[in-house]
Amino acid sequence: MGVYLPVRPHFICQEIVMNVVQLIRLKRDGHALTDTDIDALVSGFTAGDVPDYQMAAFLMAAFKSGMTTQEMVALTRSMLHSGVVLDLSDLPGIKVDKHSTGGVGDKISIPLAAIVSACGVPVPMISGRGLGHTGGTLDKLESIPGFTTAMDIPSYRRQLAELGVVMIGQTDDIAPADKKLYALRDVTATVEFIPFIAASILSKKLAEGIDALVLDVKFGAGAFMREEKDARTLAETMVRLGEEFGTTTVALLTRMDTPLGAAVGNWVEVAESINVLRGDGPPDVTSLTLALAAEMLVLGGAAADAREGVALAEKAIASGQALTRFEDLVDAQGGDVSVVRDPDSRRGSTALAEVRVPDDAGRVVTAIDAMAVGLACVGLGAGRARKEDSVDPLAGFTLLKKPGEAVRPGEALALVHASSSGRVAAASADLLAAFSFGDTAGEAPELIVDRLDATGWEPS
Amino acid sequence: MGVYLPVRPHFICQEIVMNVVQLIRLKRDGHALTDTDIDALVSGFTAGDVPDYQMAAFLMAAFKSGMTTQEMVALTRSMLHSGVVLDLSDLPGIKVDKHSTGGVGDKISIPLAAIVSACGVPVPMISGRGLGHTGGTLDKLESIPGFTTAMDIPSYRRQLAELGVVMIGQTDDIAPADKKLYALRDVTATVEFIPFIAASILSKKLAEGIDALVLDVKFGAGAFMREEKDARTLAETMVRLGEEFGTTTVALLTRMDTPLGAAVGNWVEVAESINVLRGDGPPDVTSLTLALAAEMLVLGGAAADAREGVALAEKAIASGQALTRFEDLVDAQGGDVSVVRDPDSRRGSTALAEVRVPDDAGRVVTAIDAMAVGLACVGLGAGRARKEDSVDPLAGFTLLKKPGEAVRPGEALALVHASSSGRVAAASADLLAAFSFGDTAGEAPELIVDRLDATGWEPS
């Protein structure tokens, strides 16, 4: 239905508006923009010269027309260079980070950073806060009394150099374009577009000054990507994008239908992370942590292959070095190490309620809807309904039964933790509704579905 | 590349934002919106509740996904009812208006309104100003000293009742949604979309309280639609849309490669219009005026068919009644009737420059690029480069040679008129560049290519 009119609006507008209209029109009509075009749009938007409404039209035009790899690289580069790009090359070692697209109960970053660092590979990790149904690593870490995730760049560098691990939040000077673009995408139905998602993640990660990156790309009922094929496309896209910037990138494709582990919330997830570091974590969390650690250790040059990486990681757990590294991290970032040493001593760790198996339930848990658990947990106060909301560090669930486990009526199914009882009853009901029961449970599918790297791929 | 994520952004936003994001997403994914959805968007945007950036994303989503007839009707209805909708049903007669999609030298509305009104069919005409390369009827009328095109609704009704014709500009209370939407489309590359163009034109015309409408849909180098097929689609769309609202609508599809007539500008076009009313107009302008008049007279019940309509219109010219009606119109709207009676007496009518046939030109004019002439005329001061610019009432060209006419080196090709000489030299050069010369001229194609009405079409 598009009709091509003469370029009438141009000469009636100012220079900047004129060019932007032309760029929107090109993208609308399916043309690929040049690196210069894309940089003009992104820098103009970040500086406030390209207004929201023009960027919104461009975002939708790109969403509908698609973007080439070269456009995506240019978009990532512009977003990356919209702020500070750290240079950690003067620090020894191959710096490796990990990013997860987010899931319910996904506390993996916490034990992972400690393990990999304990094996000698520096881990400079910049994480996000929880928004929507998934928790955020920062909110979890801040449930440790005193722990601070705000740090200036010199301190960040110093801690990385001295300790080999640092975990902070995104500062305002890292990829400000991404922050502004995400806020606009969120209200213009342009979030769910792989080139935008990939550019958003990579621009932030590349700004950290890392040498290599491991991605945990999740799919399923509790993930942002419902379908495996979409997650696979996103993973492939990010692997290639990382390579384009000279950052070796590996992605694991993992299932997110059921919450990871038993703990969902803030402090409860830290406590579970400590269990993993003690060699006593839930099987799913432990195996995924080891798989991701192995990839990071290989990329970091500490292991020759994944098998050796797993062995190294297991050794760091068994020797207590990983847990010690985590205690040192907590100490370095102002946290109370005593609660790490004795998690049960944390004031308020006791559950406020127990969710019990209903009388009419079947004999086995057949599924736990991760999305429903995530939303119930936000309802309990562990996450944010709005960006400006504060979170309750103690809010969370402990799932006592996971899919495949047998249950009896009246038996405890889950524990509900919170700083106050106000939202406990509603959250308990919501949590119970996330469980499905039946008479037999099917075979549990593999958690890690595939591994993608840049093998066989030529840079463009 | 679209990936369907859970509806995460919704619950973190306010009610209005939440619904709008969902509507944008639906349109983005190719779904048809309901009448209520579209009205919520349009009224929300007009009231300032739906921000520019969301409307921009919606406009682009609709542009790329397309709109159904029902959506287009709903859009037109919402835009129509965003302001005052006049009711002229208490006035006698079938009220008929004409709308042209715009061309260079298109002064047809001026003689047309006088002729049709002189034949007894009331013509309530609301016109626009020039913007871009085409002139505006209002700017042309205002080149008559004293003529006012601003009038309140009671005066408009009174003049229509007493004189049978009134020509004013769009008031702020008519279709304000269109004004706001057009401004946004202009800067977001969403102008050239037939459903938007059709809804924009029809919403304004239907608000006038007319019973029937004749459309002059132009295509070619000097029109907004370059291609005949796009103009045809627009014409069909508007005919159907008019019928959906119970307003009988007929469209002529006409060629706009060469400027219409000899005069391009403001006062020069009024003077040429007076020539048409005196029976002494250029053949192309006269024939198109008669064809459109015939359609209006048939719709207005004054003629049984087009042939009878043409005869009636010719009689109104020959009898002098059409010219008298125009003089009465000018008088009623405060204009100086003496310049209508003696156009040459208008101070400043004398040309400031003559464009001559270059020595190396061929023996015949093969083409005059209407777009180039229109832009040269804006450059001379007859039109607006920006909305807020004022126009020079005297600025304009008289084309002394049209395509197919023989020329000799040094012979006068065109006259250049203006209030001051500042821009004359540049405009003369631009005008000359619009001419093509050769040794033989091809057959001139038919001006009126087709006629479309709702015959055989069933309302949805």
C-alpha cells in the first residue's frame, strides 16, 4: 500500500529532521542503512537531537523491515560508544564475563563468578536489576547486609586487579543509548526484535572491557523467548556479533520452563548460591553452573576443554577456594561475611508460611510454571512492578518439591519468606496455582539443549 | 525476526500506556484493530493522552502492516468526530464540494465553485494553503486585495444560504486530529500511505456538512502520486470511503505532468480563473473545469448526466452568470471587485522579467516539468518553504509556450511576476530548466484518464 511521493517534506524542514525522515523512509522501504546513517540516528537520539517520535518510527520500521548483520553491528557499535568503554587490557589475564537472558531462580552468576575467579580467570561482571518476572543479580547481592553494587571505575579496576572478581551494576556512563532506547522500545512495542535485543546486550557487555563472553540463552515458559528457535536465532546472532567485535563468544541454549533450583527470590537465592559453593547445591543449578564455568575457563585459557574446565571448577568447590573467593568478594564490596558463613543466622531467614499439597492434588508434581512463580515472587515483594519500586531482600520462595517428585496431601510443597506478612497469603495462593499435579511424571528434558560458538563462521 | 515475548511491559505501566502498547503490538503483528481500538488511539492522541512516540510507532506499524477497509472507516470517523461536524441539512439544495489532491497551476476550484453555484448547486468549499511544490486555493484567493478566507461558522452558513457559494480555510475546530496526525506523519515518513491520505482528505471534507463530493485525483511528475496505479487506488479508496459515510463520491483521475494552464502562482492564477469565467481560459483548464462542474451538477441534481452538466456550465459562462457569481463571492468575502472586473489594473500585474528561448534550444517545447515549475515558483515566493512563511500574492509565472508549441531562439518563453525583484533571476533560471526542447513533439496524452464512482460496489 506504500505510495512513493516526491521527497516533499524534506526541504520544508531543518537539516537534522530532513535527514532523519529520509533515514526512516529508507528503512521503511526495506533498504539497509550505512554505518554513518545508523550512528547519526543513535548519537542524535542519545544527545536529544532526534526526538522520541522519530526514533519510535525508525524502531518500528526496522522491526518490520528487518536489519542486516552490518546494520546490527553498526547499531551495537553506536550504542557501545555512546558512553564509556572500559579498557582493562593493562590488567593481566583474559577477562571473561557471562550473561543470561534471564529466568526464574537464575542465581547462577553468583556462584559462577566466584568459581571462575577462584580458578584464575578474572571476572569483571556488570549485572542488572530485576524487572518483570525475573530477578536481578544486583537485587540478590544487595540482600547481603551492607553489600554495595555501586562502584566507581577506578575502584572497579582495582578490585578486579586485586581479587580477580568484581560484581557491580550498570553505571550511567555505560551505553546510555541503550538505556534511552530500551525505555522507548518498552512503550512502543519494539522490544521483541532480535537485532535490538542482541545489540542491547552486547553493547553493555562489550563496554565492560572483557575479552570473551559466555551467554546463557534461555527459552520456555519462564523465559523472555518462549520458543527454542527464537532463542537459537538470538544466540547465533549474539555469537556472531561478539566475534565481529573481536570478543570470543559462546552460548549455551538452556531450558527455562521450571524455576532453576529450589530458591526463588533475593536472600534465598544467595543462600542457595552458597550451597552450590559448598558443593551442596540443587542438581540443576550445580550442573548449569559447572557447564558455564567450564566454558569461561576454556575461554579464559585456564582449561584446554570443557571436561577439564568442569574438573577445575569442581576442584575449586571441593577445596573451598570458590567459597573463600565469594567471601572475599562480599567483604571487598562491604557485605556482612558472617551471613555468608552462616546463612541461617540471617535475621528473617525463617519462612513466614508453608504452602501445602491440596487434598485433591495428584500423586506427583508434573510441572511448575516458572512465569507464574516469577510473577508470584514479584507480587510478594522480591521484584519490581515498576522501575522505581524497592525490593524486599527477604522475599522469596523455597520450592520443596520439583517436577517428578511424589507428593502427599497436606505435605509441605514450598516455603514463603518475606520481611512482613502483608502479601504472604496472596503470594502463597499464586505460588500454589503455579504447580501442576498428576499421577505420573514424564521424563525431565535436558536442561542444556545446545552449545553455539563461532566455529566455521567468517567475520563479515 | 519478531519474537513473541510474554506481555511483560504491560503490568509495569499505567493503564493508558498499557493498552496503547498492546494496540501497537497487534497492528505490528498484522492484526486488524476494532473501531473502539482505533477511536481510543485517535482520541487519546488528539487529547494528548497518547504521546507522539507511541502514535509514531502505531503509524509506522499500520504503514507496514496495512489497514482493512473497516479500520480505514474507523480512522476516518474518529478523525471526523475529533472536531466540529457541520450540519447544513436545514439549508436547501444538495451541497457538493470538490477536492483536488494537488497539482501545479491547479486553480480549478476558483472558476469551478462560481460556475456550479451559478447553476444552482450550493458549494460550501473549505480549502487549504499551499505547502510544498503546489499552491493553495486560499493563498490564491487572498491575492485579491481584501479577500478574507477566515470566517466563523454562522457567517459561513449565512453566506452559503444567501449566495450559494462560500470559500474558506480550514478552521481549528474542523478535524483537529487530522492536523495533529499530519504534523506527526510529516516527520516520521508515514505520509505516503493511502489509508492515511484518504482518511485525512475525507475526514476534513465530511466535516463540512456536504452531501456529495467530486475528487480530482492527480498523478504524474507534478503530483503527490507519481504513478497512475497509486492514484487509482487512492481514488477507489476515497470513493468507497465517501460512500461508507453516505456521501456520494465521484473521482476523476487526471494527469499532472505539465502545469495546468499558463499561470502558476497566486494572483496570476486568479487572473487566469477570471479568463475561464469569461470563456477565454486555456483549453486544459477550461476542459477540466467543465468536466468537474458536470460531475458536481449531476450529483447536485441540476443535470441528468455529464453531457447536460457540461452544457449547463458552458451556458453559465456564456451568460456571464458564473463571472457575476464570482464577483459576488469576492464582494461577500471583502475582496476588491474592481480587480476582478479589470485584472490588468491590479497594481504589480506587470511582469518583472521575461524568460527567453535559449539559442541552443530545439524547435519545439517537448515537456515542462510541473514539479520543477512548482518548486521554482515556491523559490520565487509564491509558496511556502515552511508553514510559517508568508507568500507573495504577486509572485508567479505565465507560461507563454506549452508542450507541443514551436519556439525560436530569443522568443519569449515565460513571464516572471513578483512584488520585488530579489528572487526573480534565480527563479527565472529554475523555470527555464523546467523546459525541455526538441525537434518534434509527441502527441499530447489525454488530461482526464478515467472516472470512478461507486457503481457496483456494496457498502461493507
